[in-house]
Amino acid sequence: MKIIRDLKNIKLETPITASIGGFDGVHLGHQRIIKNIVNESIEEKTKSAIVTFKPLPKIFFSKKNFEILSINKKIGIFKNFNLDYLIILRFNKELISMSSKDFIEEILIKKLNIKSLTVGDDFKFGHNQSGTVKELLNYSKNGYFSMNIESKHSINNVRISSSQIRESIINNDFEKASKMLGRPYSVSGKIIHGEKRGSQLGFPTANIKLAPNILLNGVYAVTTYIDNIKYNGVANIGNKPTFDGNKYLFEANIFDFTGDLYGVRLEFSIISKIRGTKKFNGIEELKENIKKDINKAKEVLRIKWTTIKIH
């Protein structure tokens, strides 16, 4: 899969079968679309492509991070689908000021050479989101490209959407989120050196630097794999008001593991929220609550982990 991040000097010669959208979470509905365009590209002898945005439009306008997946995690998932191209458009003032007509003609037709386009039935684009599916269909009727309009995918009559997944995460319904994603909701990153406070307290942690995300803030039961062996754990995600309330970190105490993980990239599945963020009155109170968090996480994981398929 070739990744294209700059369209300045790009003009694809081979016709493209593509889908365009945010693809936040790359959930089961997204996965169905990706499989369809890959199959169609093989049948039509075109190249397959996903066209997405960084940052997501909602994040650009709100200035708050509520991504389900980071762009790096998305890329890793896209690589599993045998796509020919992943095209990441920089969502900036230049792009949002572009008229819907210019977006279609200059980017989709001239630069990307799109011959078949799949979008969601609520897809909007161009300046002030003036571009609609209806406008794309008019170009399709005039022979510029064929169109596929996707409605939302459902599980048990519940529509799958990125918004539904975010709501499930905020409401601590990680089982529902995982079902819509087709995999456990997770965060990942390279293990970095922390301030050693966990070790000093008797609870060493594996630390990952994450971009602040309003979906996650508190203490969570988690699982991870190290050398293909599954480990349970408890993680604090967010700030640490007892010490320094401004830094946003991921710190996981991995049960029954001893070893050096610095520099290792790990993925942690978020299974359940134990509690919210809380400031404690000193070290001893904090230590007692960490013990309670660990016991609660162990109890939750005994019950829940078997109900969620861990990849």
C-alpha cells in the first residue's frame, strides 16, 4: 500500500476505485466498504484507494481530540486490506476554502483519476460543506465516474457509526464499542521512560505518551500481549492530579510481568473503566487506592475478558 500525503505534484495515471471519508475507528461498516472497493478494483482492473483526512474535520473545527484511532493506528489497519493507495488529505484552511466543484474536478478527477467512488449517504465536502452526494451523482450521470452510496451498517438493528462508538466509549460500554469496531478498542505506542513514581510506590508501570483525548480519562482494566503472551493490567489514562495535573499520560501496571519494555511498542485493549480521575490526600491514600484499583481490575477482567475477542 502506497501512502500519499501531498497532492501537489500527484497525478495518478491508472484509474482509481476509491472511497472517501473520515474512517474514524475503521469499524465494521468501514471494513465492508474497503473490501467492496478492493474487490471492485480487481474486477475493473483499476487501483484501489482510501481517501481520508488529517486531522479529522470534526477535530479541526472543535479543537478537541476525540479520535477513536490515531492516524498511525489507522494506517496499520488499512494495510491489512490489500489496498493500493492510502491518500491522506491535509485538512486545513486551504482545503476547507475550496469549492465543492473544485474539489471534485481538481482533486478527485484530475489528480486522483477516480473512476468509481463510494461515499456514505451523509457525506459532505467543500467550502461550508456545500458539496453533497447529490452533486457527486450529477458528475456521475455525466460520465466522470461511477457512484456507490453506502448507508450505515447495522448490528441487531443498531446503526454502526463513529459517533455511536465514541458515545459507547464515553459511557464505559467497551463491549458495545468492540462489537462495532470488530476488535477491542485499544491504544498503542512505544514504551517510554516515566518519572519512576510507580516503581517508588511499589507498582511499576509501562508508560506511553498519548495525545490528549477527551474519550479517555481515568483508571481502566486493560489487556496486552508481550511476546504473544496475554497479560492483564490496570492503567491510568489522563492526568495525575495528586502529582502534576497537566500531563496527559498512559501508565499501565502489567500484572505478573517483570522485564524491560523500554522502546517496545505495545497495544493495550481497554476492557472497562474502574473509576474516574481523583486527587488523593498524600502518598499513603494513593497507594491504598491503587491496591483497590488492581483488585477491581482483576475482578472485572476475570468476568469480561472472555466475552471480547482479543486480536
